[in-house]
Amino acid sequence: MDKIVVNKLDLFYGDQQALNNIGIAMKERSVTALIGPSGCGKSTFLRTLNRMQDLIPSVKIMGQVKIDGQDIYAAGTDVVLLRKKVGMVFQNPNPFPKSVFENVAYGPRIHGETDKKKLSEIVETSLKDAALWNEVKDRLHESALGLSGGQQQRLCIARLLAVGPEILLMDEPTSALDPISTMKIEELISELKDKYTIIIVTHNMHQASRVSDRTAFFLSGDLIEEDVTSVLFTRPAKKKTEDYISGRFG
Amino acid sequence: MKAHQADRFATIMLWIGSLAIVAILIAFLTLILGRGLPHLTSEFFNGPDGVRGQLFNSFYILFLSLVLSLPVGLGAGIYMAEYAPKNKFTDLIRLSTESLASVPSIVFGLFGMIVFVNMFGLGFTILGGSATLALLNLPILVRVTEESLRAVPRSYREASLALGATMWQTLRKVILPTALPGLITGITLVAGRALGETAILIFTAGMNVSRIPFDVNPLAAGETLAVHLFAVKSNPLPGTNADQIADGTAALLIIMVIVFNICLTLPSRWLQRRQLGRNKV
């Protein structure tokens, strides 16, 4: 079933058009990779899916983004509920300057959970799901800023899972990490795929082919081509896609 | 080799600079405290010329001025940092606060005298003094608040909002706790000014002390310690040991400021540590 359906999506920064008539559908419990050169609009597109792009002044968005059949840009959409359902992992790990426990408990707390026992349970399962529990279980009450970069990124994923999302948006989640941490995050993504719909922006085409089911290629605000990952990388339909994946530019 | 020598020279100069600051502070403290401490007897506080009233007034006025200025100053600073769009109007607000921050305090004193003492017809009152002090401190509070909040990384805000937090939750649970040390510095700064301010208070709170001990009537006149120091030194009453009172008052002022700073800093450190978890980075 299609979890996300995007239709004729245009986005402007002031007068400048950054996304041009985007149309794409994403299936439930699948991984979609967004690739393309810097400034092609892939991150911008990702951030329209949880309306984080709204935070930037002078942004104008037209078209339709439907999640579970609901247009998230329709008047009366509760952005808080939307972002609870559509979580986001950022390029640079951004844990709060709080303890490991408080980082993960933050989401449930703001959504009204006060029961200590329940919070501990949520923190434990979320950290386990993010494959971080064994590394931090003895230092839950130490500062999260003392963790390594890779651990911090998995902590951010745990913090996100604790809110109970259905869709995970990942904006180049490994670009600031070393190869081993990257590998751990990629393994994590293939495990999370069983429960979540994942959309990942990546600069790294190998990463896209390793983790994703489908890949979408963006160029200058246009969605050039979208297909099953193995097909897009071996038999692209468009010349521009072929030029990009064969390394002729970008 | 030349770069090496320059490096050593610079290090030594910077070291001397820092040392000079410490030396000046030590000299200052020994002189003022050395002269004043011996006079700090019970007689000094409770005697016929005792400063018990002034000591109380200092803290009372400090307290009232903070009550008046903190909500407005913090509120305006938070608005400027988090909510205000960037346009000509907010630029004007920023310019206004900056200009106000550089107005000499005696001009504020005159303003307070015209408004509270004369126009409102209050006469010299603790309330008028506190309100004028609040006006003096407002622009600084707004600026310090705005700057401390702006120093909080954008990524914290994004992370919190992306988890479905509202702006208000983000502010309360992430931004303000992170900005707390900066805010405390700002409050310490204005509190120090309030404790030491004379020009404003002479014009608005007057140079008399209520005869009732610990008089909390805000409409009574209220001489503070700093004003008292000015008064006894500039216009010594015959038959009093003005110099000794002045020395004692100066020492007491210093002690007050130090104690007040410690009272603010320690709890804020503790709060931060609680926020950050056991092992601080």
C-alpha cells in the first residue's frame, strides 16, 4: 500500500523555485533513497514531508502531499501530530545537552507521558531498537554529549523511535560519521525497515544501493527518475541519470 | 624562529595581563575589606547611626526592581530571539534597546524623578526608585537574554520541533535550560548594578530611612547602602564618625555583591548539572 503520495509539488524560496512538479509514491515498510548532486532539492523535498520546511520564512509550497490518504498541507492539519508520525534524523547528530535517558524520554514526555516506569520501558526498548542499549545501559544518566558521533546518531534514532513514528526521514544520516559507525547505521536501517517506512537522503550511491528498495534521482529541483534501486543503477531510463550514476558529474 | 619568539612574547604578555587583573582585585579587596571589616560590629548595624535600614532597603529595592524588570526583559528578549520576524520594525526595537542601554544612569534618574516623584506625585519612594532601576536594567536584560538564546544551536530547536514539540515546549525544556548560564550572568550583572547604583536612587528613592525596622511599605523613602556611602562621605554630619561608617559601608557593599553572586551561581551550576546528567563534558 502507498504510505506517501506526492502530487504536483512545487516549492519556492521567495521567487526562486527549488522543487518543480514533483510526483512520487512510497510504499509502506520500504526504504526509498533520494540521490542527486548538492543543491538538487533532495533535502528540501525530504523536509516537506514533515513540514519542517514551513519553519523557514518566505517558503511557498503548492501541490499535494498525502500521508495515509490525508493531505498534510490541508488547512487544519495538526503539525504536532504529523511530526509525531513522521520523524526525522538529521545530518549532524544533534542530541540535547541532557543525559542519555532524558534525550530518549524527551519525546514521550512532551506528548504527555509522566509515568516513570513506562518512561523507563520506552527508553529501554527504543535504545534496543536503535542497537545502542548494550553500549549505554550503564551510563543512562551521563551526558549524551560524551558519546561518540556514531553513538550520538543512534541515540537520535532512539529518541525518534520513542515517539512512535510510522515514517522515518533521514537526511544524510551518516555523512558526518566514520565507516564503522556508518555500517552500524546501515544495518540498523535494514532492521527498521520491517516496521517503518524509511526515506533516506544520501550523497553516497553505494549506500543507496545497499540500503534502499527504490531510488529517486533529483536534479535541479526536478525528479528525473524513480525506480527499483537495482534497475535504476544498472539500467536507468534517462540519460541524465546514467551520466550521474556513472560519475560523469555531481 | 621569529614566529616562535613572537608566540612566546604574546603568551607572556597575555599571562601578565591576566595576572594584573588578579593583583588589582586582591589589592582592592584587602584595602576596602581591611579598612571596613573592623567596623562591622553589631553597633554598626543596630546603633543610632546603624545601617540596618539601608541594608534592608538595598535588597528590597533590588528585589522590587527585579520583579518589575525580569518578566518584561526576559519576555522581550525571548520574543526577539525566537519569535520576531526579521524586518525594519524589529531592527528598530533592537536599535532602541541598544540606545537605551547606553544612556547614563543619572539621566534615567532625572527621568524617574520627573515621572514618579513629580508627575505621579509619589515623592521619594522605594517604589519609584525600583521602577526607575527597572527601566535602567531593562535594555541590558533584553540584550543579554536575546544573545544567550541565540547562542543555543539551531539544531536543538530542529530536533525538538521534529519530535512534535510545540515552540513553547521547545523553549521551556531545551532552549531556556541550555541558555541558563548566560541568563544568570545577565541577572547577576543587573543585580550588581542595582546594588551599587546611586545616581538614580538619590533622585527617586531619596536619602532617608524609615524609622520602622524592615519597613516593607513601598511608598516610604528608602536610602540604600550605596546612597548612604555617598551621603556620609559627601556631607558628613558633625559629631558622627563619618569616615568609619563610610569604610564599613563600602566593605559591606562588597560582601553583599559577592554573596549575592554566589547565591545565584551555585544553584544555576547545580541546575545545569542536573540537566546534563552526572558526567559533565
